[in-house]
Amino acid sequence: MVPISHGPNQLGFGEMWNDMCLAEKVWLKSKGHGRSVLHSTFVYKRKKFDKYVQKCKREFWFKKQCEIDQLISDNPSEFWREIGVGRNRKCIPMEVTKADGTVSHDVNDVLEKWKVDFDNLLNPSNNTNKSDESIFEINIATASNNRFDNARKMNGDIAL
């Protein structure tokens, strides 16, 4: 049995569920001429219950939509939490290893290290080794030759 709860002027979810289950039990246990009437009664109560459940679902999702819509303007961080973004995100570790081998958790040290590393990555110095450039050029030439060799092989006759 489902606990009974209802609003004014209508049967509650629990009462409707219990009423439908009772109608089904009576119909299944019956034998005789009134069985078709009991089946019709059960089908009617089941449809009524299903409509009520669907109405409750629509109301729930509409209220949820309104709440989320309100959160967008009132509290953006709560909005993202509500829709489930960022629940399982891992935090970026705020630690760096200094030149002397010690680990620092100081925010200023971390930001300075990131600044230097990204600056070196995005703005390489003009003192690059000539050997690095020549290796890069050799790799490009090798890749180009391999591509043309593969193209010739792919356009050849198919052997059976």
C-alpha cells in the first residue's frame, strides 16, 4: 500500500494507486458474468491514474525548469551545480617543483612558474639549435616522400 496524501478536491496519488490496485485484484479474482464490467472499471481507473501521473510529471518538470531559469539570473554558480556540470571535476593541482627540487604550494610561485613555462612555450627564443631545425626539416621531407610513395602504391593495380 502507498501512503495516502491528497490535495483539496481530488484523490491523492496514494489513494488513486490503492484504488487502482484494488480494482485490479477484484477483477482478477472474479469469475462469472460481471468480469467484463470489473475489467472496464480497472481499465478506467488505470487510465485515470496514468493521466494523473503524467500531469504530475509535467508539473514537476515545469517547476524545475522555472527554478533553473531563475537560477541563471540569480545565482550562476548554483545553476551549474543544479544542472550537474562540474560535480566530478578534478581541481588543477596548485603546486610546482622548484629548481632546487622542493615542492611549493604558494599561489604566487605556481602562477610565476606557469607564466614562465607558457611564455617559453608560446614565445620560443631565437637561440634555437640549428640541429633541431634541420631534424624538423628532415622529418617533413621524409613524411612527404612516404606520402607520395603510399599514393603510388594505392593507385596501382589490385592483385588477386
